[in-house]
Amino acid sequence: MIPNHSTFDLDKVSTTIGADGGRRFSYADDEGNPARISPWHDVPFAAGVDVRGVELLSFVCEIPRGTRAKMEIHKTEPYNPVLQDVHNNGSLRELVYSPAIVNYGAIAQTWEDPKEPDQDTKVGGDNDPIDVLQLNAGSCRCGQIQRVRVLGAFALVDDGKTDWKLLVVDANAADCPTWRDIGDIPNERISDIREWYRNYKTAEGKAQNTYGLNERAVDAAHALRVAKDSHRFWAAGRERTAKLLEHHSRAPCARPT
């Protein structure tokens, strides 16, 4: 049984790398026996607080800074391993525009609901966990889970869908900046990130992405509210799925004709 957020211990999480390069996750019980877990559904959303009492969230690293492989939490594979995405022809996807300029990943137990118009962009979500740009100078490891402090966010709109990009730092890292809100991040860093995510798909012959809120990066409080909304959408989706499975398990078998 996976513990709740108050007893979840990151030191008990391990990852293995498969022949496909994917990262699969396990959690050790009290006897040290590992059991498979999902980084999306079993790692808790909340990750305690920092020394000032600021809420921290659980970040799952997918694409380390300086790398190109388009790794992501696989939503339909059992236990949701982090796998490299593929094109329609089955070839592996990579970042063509440039290597990643930040540590990229997602917050556990979040989901941007396509049927729920976002308060700021007025369009539905992209059907994925909420995206995260971790701004520490060092690179994370693919599959690493970190306790991160939210600083702000961009309201990216990708192909008509809301695709928030949270700006965070790893609160436990030795190289963690002292930044605590959007105004603490250097303007040139904000501008570089905004332009990279506006243009990176153009290297694949696609259109530029756009931004809501007049391209403004929102502050930490606003971004944390967005993250909590996506956690609420995730929880509601899990509840609907559980009820559907329960309904099907109780439904009488059809009589043969």
C-alpha cells in the first residue's frame, strides 16, 4: 500500500531503466521490498513545506536541462513510466529547436482537463499533467522526484489548448536560488524561457505557440492556485474512473441470444 503525502518518503522511491530507455518506478515497503508505483498517480501532489512554511509540490523530471530526448510520463502504459515520445511513424521524438534550456517535467497528481475552460485562457486543458520548468542551474536526472517551490507560471496556449508552464526551483538542492516569487527571477531569464517555448515547435515546421494574459508571467500565489486546480481536476477524473469501473463490475452479464 502506498502511503499518503504525510508519510511518503522520497528515499524509498527507486527507478529502473528498461531496454527502451524508459524509467519505471518502485516504492519500498517497511521490509525494503519494492512495489511498482505510478509517478503520476502514486507520488503525492503536496510535498510538505520549506523552512519558511511555503508549500512545496512533487516534481517528476522528464527532460533534464541540456538534453534533447522528448521523455514524458506515459498516460496509458501501466504504472505510467517515463518513456520517450514517438512520432506517428514510430520514430523517437527529440527536441529539434535546441537542447532543453530548463529542467522539464510535471507535477504529480495533476491533470489539465480538456472539458474545463481555464479561468485565465478561457480554453480547456491539454489532457496532460501540468508542465513544470525547474530553473536550478544543475540538471535533474530523468525520473528524479524533487520537492519544488513554485515561483510563477506562463499561461501557454498550444494548438488551442491550455498548457500552463509552472516556474519552480528544487527547494532541497544545494544550488537552489533564493528566489521566492516571479519578481525575483531575472528578466532576461523570463524572456529567454518565454521565447523558447513560443518558438521551439517551429523547428518541426509547426506554428508558434501563443500565451494568454498578454504574455505576462503570473506570480507564485496565482501559479499555486493553477496547480491546485489541476490537482482538483486530477482527483475528480480519478473518482469518475473509479465509479465507472465499479458500475461495470456490478452490471449484470447480458443473456446470450
